Amino acid sequence: MPALCGGPRSQTTPRLPWTCSPRPISGRGACWVPVPTAPVPPAPGNLSGVRHILLVLSGKGGVGKSTLCAQLALALRHEGKKVGVLDVDLCGPSVPRMLGAQGSAVHQCDSGWVPVYMDQEQSVALMSVGFLLEKPDEALVWRGPKKNALIQQFVSDVAWGELDFLVVDTPPGTSDEHLSVVEALRSHQPLGALLVTTPQAVAVGDVRRELTFCRKTGLRVVGVVENMSGFACPHCSECTNVFSTGGGEELARHAGVPFLGSVPLDPQLARSLEEGGDFMRDFPGSPAYPALAAIARKILDAAQAPGPG
Amino acid sequence: MKTVKHKILVLSGKGGVGKSTLSAHLAHGLAEDENTQVALLDIDICGPSVPKIMGLEGEQVHQSGSGWSPVYVEDNLGVMSVGFLLSSPDDAVIWRGPRKNGMIKQFLRDVDWGEVDYLIVDTPPGTSDEHLSVVQYLSAANIDGVVIVTTPQEVSLQDVRKEINFCHKVKLPLIGVVENMSSFVCPRCKKESQIFPPTTGGAEAMCQDLQIPLLGRVPLDPQIGKSCDKGQSFLTDAPDSPATLAYRSIIQRVRAFCHRHPSHEEEQRSTS
């Protein structure tokens, strides 16, 4: 097995106290997987204080999964909820920057890893591989097994405490990260999955596959959100369908799942994400705000409704 | 791979920046010369967009004695994607890394591309199994270079810098960076807006910082999405669009790069 997948001296090994050791994978020789150097006794259910778990998925990249996770966390916080965001996009962790937590460090406690808190009140807790990298530009060049091991640790070893919602941000696709996080969360009965798409057929085509993934893994679909739905010119207010139109609603109808709303393109939202600001608090008059607030309310309703998960 | 002269990878740390769109239009642009043989390989196993963008949805792959036949858009433009192996648009490829790697190996080894001037490889976002595998499997055959795609905002650039680091780590030559969705011109009032603000200077600042060529900046044109959805070449649908002009300039620079750097096979042929 070439050294490409990393090893004990790899720069990409997270800086927490663990090392890499070879574990034979049948038929393929050794693969380096991370193991904690000091054995940590398994905490009695670090997710036991979490009331609702919501996964944000899309078959397609760049549709706004991380954006939606961040805005949902902020919106739910403003509704008085305690929220956690778990970012399992190991190659492209966007959540730290979007919530203004870039550069924060992760500490350990008796129950495991302490999440990074956005504020003194500890109303929004975050965990991301972004907090574990020595340098922000360093690429995490890991194959599946190593990613799976970290995701399992993220699920079982983060001391979330009492949370109303844990929102899980995922990378695009239907592969290692998705299988691992669904398997690791299965016993905790997630509320379900929120699927994000943009309007055009190329995106919807991938999200249809994600719906199949949800069906095959028994993950309930809470609803579909269509992002980047049109752009209102700030100069003349003409609305242009930059990325086509209608795909999200049609997808929800085809799949028989709720359509939770369309979020328009909003440069102010994009700027807030860049700066790690609180868009939901600071820009209630901005084009994307009403749709995002409505989606958050629908998630709250879904969480209160009796039913599976 | 011995019959393939130039191999170009299209990468981005970030999803949704337009890798597949660029790959497809790079292929269309290069194939406009009937004497140039072009191949487009889509190794995005979970999210294969290329069949739709190339108007080849529903096509199937055929096997012959010499291997798998690519699906041809034109006589000189062949395409391969896992999308052609799925029987329904709802079929999901829910595979872990090792199985994806196996498929990529088959694509590179078992597809009968024939004599090809340019092989363009479209990739999924990230720096994981697919990327390691394609670099590993093509290492003997020498990749000419990589085109990196980004959008202007820092949220994209932070992932793209990781991809550039990956390229340095695995010693892939960089052809340059394309900044997509650079700006938007309102069709009614013609005023420009930046939907994805370049809060840290966009690709231009990153390229200056990292000493990498900026191949071009492509504005947002709603026609691009429409053409891709219909499976048509945007270059022919909207020949006068500023986005088309930007694409054509990028295609020209990629072609020039390949000709300035003769392929491994060409060097071997010239010395034998």
C-alpha cells in the first residue's frame, strides 16, 4: 500500500493525542488508521442528552448544505434552543468559518472531546475536523477506513451535553462518510434527513440518488430544500433564475416528501458566511431570511410531531 | 493509456464550483477540431453529472473484445461514466472507498479509448479515494496537468488551497486555476452584481499568493445551467456570451500548455 494514505509521520494526522498504526485489511495489506494513544474508557452515551438529530444531505456538492446547517443552527438558537453542529465533511470542512469559529482548538475532558462553543452561553456547540488541523490549508488526504474511524469518534467521543438539536453537515455523495455516520447514529434514532438541492436538473439528478440512499438505509426524509432559487438584482429588482427553476419542488413531489421551501441567492448571506457572522440575527430584511426562518420553523414542527425518530 | 497523448485532471476541493461543466466544455471545445480525438472520463462515482451535461443520459456501455466502448457524442468525442452503468436515474452508488477504487481502475484499464489526443478526467470534490486512485493508477502514464476550479468566495478558496496542496504532495503539475461564477450581469438593467463576493480577493489573490496561473474568470450566465440541463454545448448555444469567450480562452490556454509540455508518450516516440 503506497504511503499516499498517510502514516504516523503524516502532517495530516490530527493534533489530538492519537497516533496511526497499521491494521491489516483482508486482502489488501495494511492501512493506517488512527487509534488513541491513551485508551479512553467509552463514555456512557455522549449523545444521550441530544433530543433530535438531523442530517443535512445532498447528492450534489456546492448546493448549500453547510450554509443551511449554519443558518438552521443560528435560527434554532434564536428560538431559544441549544444546538450542536457536527461537521463530517472531512475533506472540505466549512462549518468553522461559517460560524466564526475558525482557529479554535478542541480540548479533552473526562467524557471525551469538548465541542467548540460559539458563545459564552454555550447555545451553539461545534465539532469539525477543521479544528483538528495544524494548518488550515493542509489537505486531509485519507482513504475511507481512516475517515470512518474519525467519524465514529466524532459520534461517540464528543461530550455534547444537553442539546435540543444536533445538526450533522455532510459532504456530497453516498459513500464512506454517509454510511459511517448513518450507522453510528442509527441507535440514536435521528429525526431524519434534510435534503438540499439547487433548481437545475443536473443537481436534482444527484439528489434523487441521495433519496435512494435514505430509503436504502432507512433514514426518514424530513423534507427537501431548494437553495439558490433565483436572484433579485439589487439595482432593478428583476428576478433571474440563475440556476434554472422548479427542480426542488418537482423532486419533492416525485419522491413524495415535504417541500420545505426555496431560498433565493443572497450576496448578504454569502458575505455573512465568509465573515462568520450571524445572518439570522443581523439581516432579517435580507432576501434569504424569510425562507430560512420558515424552514427552521418547519424543522421545529417536525421535531414536535409524534412519529418515528 | 499508451494511446492517450495528453491527460488533464479537473479538480477542486469544493463541490458545485463547475468542474463537470468545465470538463464537458473543455471536451466540446477541443473536439471542435475534427482531427482532434477527445475523451472525457467521469470518475465521480456517487454523483456522475457528465452523462446529463453531454446529453447522453440513458446510454449504455457496450463491451467488445478490446474492452468497454465509450459512448460517443461525436465521432471524435467519447465519454465514460458510472452513470452509463446504472439502469435508473434513481439508482444510487452506495460504495465505500475500495469498491470505488476498483471501478476507477477498470475505467482506466478496460475502456478502449483508441488513439486519443486529450483525455479529460472529471473528479468529485475532495482529496480522498477517487483522487488518490486516479493519481496512483495514472502515475506510470504521466498526467500532463491539473486544472483547478473555484468560485470567488473564501469558503471555496479554503477548500481549493487544500486541493492545491494535495497536488503538490502527489507531484501533479498545475496548469492553472479557473474562477467560475465570477460575476452576474442582470439581463434587464445590465448592471453587474457579485453574488459570491470575493471577500479575500478571489482566485486572483490566491493565484498571486501561490504563484499559480489564473487561466480565466467565467461570469455567471443562466444559459449555462440551461444548456447543461438540456445536454447541449453552451459554447454553441450562446456563442456570443462573455462566459463563452472566457471558456474559449481557457481552452486555448490548456491546449497551449499541453503543447509546450510534450507528453511522456510523445517524448518516448521522439527518442525511439
